[in-house]
Amino acid sequence: MKNVLLSAVSILLLAGCSTTTPAINEYTVFPFYAHQNSPTGRDSLSLKLMPTKSIASLASKKIYYLYDGGQTGAYLYSRWSDTPANMIERCLSFSLQNRNLFKALLPAASGASADRTLESDLHAFYHRFHEDGTNEGYIDITYRLIESKSKHVIASKRFVITSPASSADASGGVSALSDATRRLCDESALWLETVSASEKKP
């Protein structure tokens, strides 16, 4: 009986050792670079991009999906190369540099002071599934442009961006969220440009 038990344990151990763990696919969002000077002219002010605040789950590298009923989950064998907030910040920085809108664009870690600061709250960054069977990349974020010295809010805007997914899996969600992120960064950069132009009017 003892030999039988030992044999059974050995078989289980060998089976466990021979089981291969699926590879984890890692994805990132590449900013789209296309040099584009601001039609309103370069602003004489500097801007500092503050770290984006988000809910705890979105502060990880997991790729989350969301159903209309509010249920969320994460893909097991796929993840982002960085947190959604950091990827959005990099993409926005590229968009602002493309437009050549500010005299200087500073990261939050910079010890230099800036005339303006841009704060943001990320509410959603999901591969969203609807009851009708469609699915999409879904981003919900709020930006606040602040005058650094007075702490006065110059302008604020909430962006809700969606982009249809080509497939109902992690790969489809990544593609849709990547497209939604680039659209978000273009639209938010255009918003900042519009705010800047309105301030220059007499």
C-alpha cells in the first residue's frame, strides 16, 4: 500500500512539472508622432504634467474588461507594459510636443516650476462589452488646467472616448484602447490649444 501511495505522489509531481504555463503577452501604447505646429502660435508659458490619479485597480498593469452591469475582470495571460495612467501621460506629452504649444513642457518629477499645471483623474480604462454583443475600448478621464501660483482652475474638461474593438479578446481590447488613447491625447491637446487661444483674446 505504501508503494502504491508513493507511486501516485510521484506521478502527480511529474505531471505538475511537465505542465507548461502559458506565455504572458505584454502590450504597450505607442504615441503617434506627426510634427504639427500650433496654428495659434507657440504659448510663452510653461506647463507641468502632474501624475494622473486613478482608482486602485487601474494603477496596475492588468488589462481589465467591463460589462454593462458593472462586472469587471482581468485577462489572465495579457498585461500592459506600464499602467494606463503612465501610457496616457506619455502619449499626451507627445501630442503637446507635436503642436509646439508651450514654451516648455515639464514632467511632474522636474524640480523646475511651471506657469501652469495639468491635473487629471482617470475614471475608466476598459475593454467594454455591451449586452448587444458589441465591444469597444472605453476611456473616461477629467483634466484640469491650473494657474500654478494662484491655484486657480483656468479650465476643466471631461473626455469620454470609445473605439470599436475588432475582436472580443485581449488583443481586440488592446487595439481598441490604443486607438482610444491616441484619440484622447489628440483631443485633449486640441482642447488645451483652444483654451490657450481664448486667453490671448483681448
